[in-house]
Amino acid sequence: MKNLTKSVMLSLVAAVCGTATQAQTFKQEYADIANQASQSGIITNLTEFENFGLKYRGTVNQANTLQWLKNKYLSYGYTTSELSEDTFSYSGSTCKNLIVTKMGTVYPNTYVIVCGHYDTAVGSGTNDNGSGVVTILEIARLLQNIPTEYSIKFINFSGEEDGLLGSTHYVTSVVNGTTPKMDIKLVFNIDEIGSVAGIVNDKIVCERDLFAPTSNNVASDVVTRELMACTELYSPLKAELSYAYGSDYMPFQENGEVITGFFEHYYSPHAHTTQDLLVNLDTTYVYNVAKAAIGATLHFAKATIPTPETENATKDFNVSFFPNPVKDRLTINKGKLTANAYTFTIVDIHGNRVLNQHVTNAELLETVDISTLKRGIYMAVLEADTHKITKKIMIE
């Protein structure tokens, strides 16, 4: 949803548009993953999204779309423990945001948020915002088994077309509802990136924060220029610098978070009409934007892809935590670590430390009582001297 007047848009574009200038290192391993994006899979997902029809608040179609999204993430290998809902009410209707959390290996309590809305105002909304939805799905699919230093939250918001209600509720009740407040590295919003069929679509708009509060503007400019660089490194598209407005990153922006985003270069005339259909958008363009978004997310979350050259540098000293899944008692095997003492921490998917123990005179095997912890996905972290080993565990 974009609501600034045309005159305001033109003046801002004249002030800030440009091309990518920041040098950034190309990583072949990131390109290899971005090149695994599936154009046929994107078209299939767009078709399925379109077939649900209007996805307005309180409709069966919106509920069915939400379930479809859950099934997609589960089919990609995410577990039910990694999926959560943020529920809110508006005008007598119940709306739900869907959150999928992928835990980071080094900074599990700091998040890269990749988001976009799945509700529609008129008709199927295949471009606005089915194109963003399927792009987020493709990122999540390809990163599911890729270790990232930072945690990632893939969020599908509802209530965007009613005035950013879903993202506003999430910021208020979840981001600011934790103690301490959720630590967000950046928010990457993807909204309406299907453009128009039958024209040359070779540019994508990269959006930065130009509005108050201004304390986060410089950081937003930095990450947006990184987004531009990633776009040109990992896709055939050219990046155009512009400004953020009118979509689900704005409640985060008002909260002082660092934001960036993608939006189509050539505006579709079909948004918010019954003609916002697959036949009227450019599926190759969506595919190319998805490649750019995959490369950028790998960069933002600091993906670490093992290679024969890097395996020795990233070895975990044969430290292990078992059994996994676990119920009541978890055993720590310190492997080849020679340290006599270490700190062991368990972090939940919200970044909260739910267990923290310092082990002295450590034996090879130590047992920890976890019977008070709830079922779900957690990160187990062992820190000794200058070493930090992080592994995902599941508590049943």
C-alpha cells in the first residue's frame, strides 16, 4: 500500500534517486544459492495465491491463505515450533500475523526481519502483495538449511491494507513487549515487486528511511546501499535508491528500527483492482527480484556456508548436546575443548535466555536439567575462553 501524493513522490524521488555506489564483495557461495531460485516454483506459488481470491480481514479466504503459508513453510523443513502467530482484532474480525523464526548461530537474540503482507484490498492481489509473499517464501526455502550468524524472522503480516495494522500490532505487542525489547538488526520489507507484463523490467527500487525519528536514517541509508549492491551482485537487475513509505516497515521505522525494502520500479496500474492478476505482472521480474532478495538476506544475516577451505576455521571441537530431541535432561559433551570451565546458555526463539549456567571443573560429560522448559526449538550455546559453539536443539 503506497499512499503519498504524486507530487510528493516526484519531489522525493528527484532528491534521493541514484544508483548503487558502495563497494561490496561478491561471494560465489551466495550466488550459488541465489541461482537456485525456482522461477517455475514462484509461478506455482503465485498461481496458488491468486486462486484464494480476495484475502480481506475476517474472510475464509484469508484464513485459508494463512494455512497455505504454514503448509509451505513446513514443506520447506521448518517445524511447528518455529512457527508462531500474532493475533489481533479489528472491526470485529480476528486477524493473524504469521512469524517463522530461524535461529542464528552466533547472535541468536538479534534478528533480521524479512517481511511483507499477505492480505489484499480488492481481488486476489497477485502483485500486491502475492509477489512479495512468494519472494519471502523462496528466501525461506533456500535458507532453511543455511547457517546464519543472525537469527531471521520471516513475517507475513495481515491488516496492511487496513492501515498497517498487523505490523503495528506486532511492534507494539511483540517487539516492545519483550524485556529487554527485541534486538532487531534491520527490517527488510518486500511489497509489490511484480510490475507490468510486456515491458522491460530491469530495475528495482531500494527504499531507505528519510523520515522522523532521524536517529535511524543514517543506518538505514547504509543497509539500503548494501541492498543495492547485493541486487547488482546477485541478480541481473539495476538498483535505484529511493525512499520508504506506506508499507509494513513504517511501524518499525517509527519505533527507531533500521529499515530497508524493495518496491517495483514501474508501478502497476492494477494494484487494488480486480485486474491485479498473474497475467498482468512479469513473473521473470519477480524471479530476478527474488534472486536479489536471497543474496541480500544471506548478506544481512551473515550466512556461513562451509567449504573445504573454511571447515577447519569453523570447527566446533566436536562439542555436542544430546539427546536431540530431548525431554528432561540434556547432556553436554565438551569434545576436544581443553577448557576446565565454560558457560552454557539456552536461548528461545524470541532471543530470551531461559537457562544460564557456569560449569567449573568441567568433566567431558555434564548433564543439565531442562525439565522446566517448554517444548520448542532453542539454541544451546557453550562459551569457553575465546570459543563459542552454538547448536540448535529441540525440547519435546
